[in-house]
Amino acid sequence: MNRARIKKIVLCAVLADIAVVGSMFSFPILGSRCAPIQHMVNIICAVFLGPGYGVACAFLASLLRNLFGLGSLMAFPGSMIGALCCGLMYWKTKKLLLTVAAEIFGTGILGGLCAYPVAVLFMGTDAGAVAFYAYIIPFLISTVVGSVAAGLVLMGLKRSTAFEHMQYLLDK
């Protein structure tokens, strides 16, 4: 295995750990629990590691959160779909704003819609008790806060030489 790949695997693991620890940080907004760290991690993975590592990081973070009792099965569809969407967007366009929008759409809309069958099939939620779009608003609230924060951090890094230097170190 080459050094660049090892660096990417290690960064993926560290970011997954940050997402797990960060899941303990949340605050209420409009009756929803806003936990923005996973969304920040998704965008950082998309930019520095790409879509494959992003999905792997989201899966690992969701798995660890569930094993440690810090999350629910809802963590899987939202984080993984969001990571894939923003990873593919950055890979294709290299545009940070579009990457942030892809994370919001992937996690907030697509992940929110995919959470419904997870809730019904695996969590025992009564299909008639909750609308199929019921998870969109809570997912959107959390992902907008985290995505905007990640976008601001990455724009700050881009204005300095830190962004290019980090990319260089990962590819070396």
C-alpha cells in the first residue's frame, strides 16, 4: 500500500471519530435536534478524500454511533447519501458552493426520504403514524447548519495556502 493511500485511510478514520464525538454536540432548533458535525465531516471528506472515502467515513461513523448508543439507524441513510452526493459533486466540479448544496440535497431531501423505510422496516415505526416526508425537515435543519459551517471553514482554508498544502500532503 502506498503512503498516499495510508494517509487517506487514516484521515478517513480520524474524521469518522470526529463525527462520532461530535454527535454528542447538538442543540435544539425549531423542535428538531441539530447535530451539524457529521455534515461538516461529509463535506471535508468530499473535498480532501473523494466520494468513496466519504461514504466509507459516513458508514463507519454511523456504525460507531449505533454501537456506542449515540445514534439511531437513521444515521445511515442520511449521512451516506449526503456523503455520496457531495463527494460526486466536488469530484466533478471542484466547486465548493455546489458541494455544500449537494450535501444539503443529499442528506436533507434524499436521506430524509430514505429514512422513512428504515424507520418502518427496522425500527418498528407504524407506517400510518408518520408521513413519508416527515424526516426531511429535521434532516434539513441539521445539514444546513453543518454544511454552511464546513463551507465557511473550507473557504477560509482556500484563501490561505493551507487548502492546497493539505491536498498536496494527502497526494504525496
